[in-house]
Amino acid sequence: MVVTGIGKSAIIGQKMVATLNSTGTPSIFMHAADAIHGDLGIIQKDDVIVCISKSGDTPEIKILLPLLRTWGNKLVAIVGNTDSFLARNSDFVLNTFVAKEACPNNLAPTSSSAAQLAMGDALAVCLLDFKGFSSKDFAKYHPGGALGKKLYLKVKDIYPNNAAPKVSPNEEIRKVIVEISSNRLGTVAVIDKGKLVGIITDGDIRRMLLDKKDIDSIRAKDIMNKKPKTADKDMMAVDALHLMKQYNISQLIILDKTKYVGVVHLHDLVREGIL
């Protein structure tokens, strides 16, 4: 799709192109003034041309339109005057008429440019829906920033950066405390014969210290949570965050099927910009 216009309409056209490209419709902007000085070479035979103009009668549009018609491309007008030169010479007309600009002098393009912007977004969304463009497709075009990470980042991209602290069920509590502290994840998995049987968090340690005066006889199995919240390594990071919020926890034990492989902390997700 080739989008063209001049003045404020040109700026709206550039935004429209950005939205179309990000939603699976390859597009390019061609300034109406530059088009008649060589940029017409942008247009290919199967392209659809969208021309944006409030009046539809600006000199540049009147010069450009006959040239566009000679190419035989389908022409869509986003225009505020359906009786204009642009509207009469287009295959399809999207009416963006406004009775008055928001400008107190009724001069500066304000309401009209807002109508053009809305129409461009509506067109992009219609194409998105028509093509069955999914969130997975969206992720392909938005790999950067927080938005992209929410769409493609998985737990397995995060947990290898952390240690995988573990103790046996019969481990002395002092060694459990050391294991939790040394890895700075606030938790340790309790593993028995290669199988996850529980979890101990720094909160469990604090509660134990409040309840018990003699801790020398306590073992990991005495204070562990036998039903820890876990996530598969292929879970989306944003889903892991939702799980943490649901259960009001800061860590998730990560499994590869049933095998313990590591821990993801809430801070990891914050660092990745998932929140």
C-alpha cells in the first residue's frame, strides 16, 4: 500500500503507514509534492494507493491524481469533501468530513486530522481482522521493548541467568539458610532423588525463627512447602508474572516437564520490562 498526502495529512499518512506495517500490511509513504519529482517510482503495478486530503482540491493533489490514474492502480481517497476532485477521481472514498475544526479560528487542521487518523486506524484494523493477523504475528513485528517481550519472551529465556539452588530434605536448616542467602533468589528447592518435593523461601525461614527457639534439630523437610507453585520452562514470561500475582509470590520454580531446572524471580521480570 502506498499512502500519500501533503501538509498535516502527510503526517497522518506517515502514522498510518507505521500502523499498517506493524499489523501485517506492507506500506510506504510517498509525499505528494515529492511524487511529481521522481518519487512516483515507488509505485508498483499491484499497489493500492491511499490519498489523504481534507479538501481534496489542493494543487499538488490535482497534479498528482492524473499521473496516478495512468498507472491503473486502485485509488482510495480519505477525504473531507466528497464532491472534490480527489473524491471524483478515486475508486473508493472514505469520508472524513468534519463540520468545524477545533481551532477557534476554524483554520488549523485539528478535528479534520483527528478524523483522518481515526479512519487510518480503522482501515488498518479491518485489514488486520481480514487477514487473521494474530498476537503471534504481531510479535514478529514488535521484537523490541516491553510490548515485544510480552509477546515472545519465555521463562526459558530467563531462568538460565540464575542459579538453581537446591537442598535435600534432610539438610540442616543452617545450610538451607546459607543456600538461600548465597544465591539471592529468596528461595531454595528441596530435591529428593532428583524429584522436586518442596520449596523453602526466606519467608519460611523468618516464620521458623519466630516460632522456634532451638533450630539445630530442624531439617529442610520440617518447614518446606510441599506444594510449591511451578512453571514449565516453555511458559510465556508474562503468564509467569500473572501466576506470581495470582498467588502473591515472588518466585517460581521452573520445571522441564518434571525435572527441576531453576528459579525465576519477580525481579527478573521487572528487569526485562514485563511489568
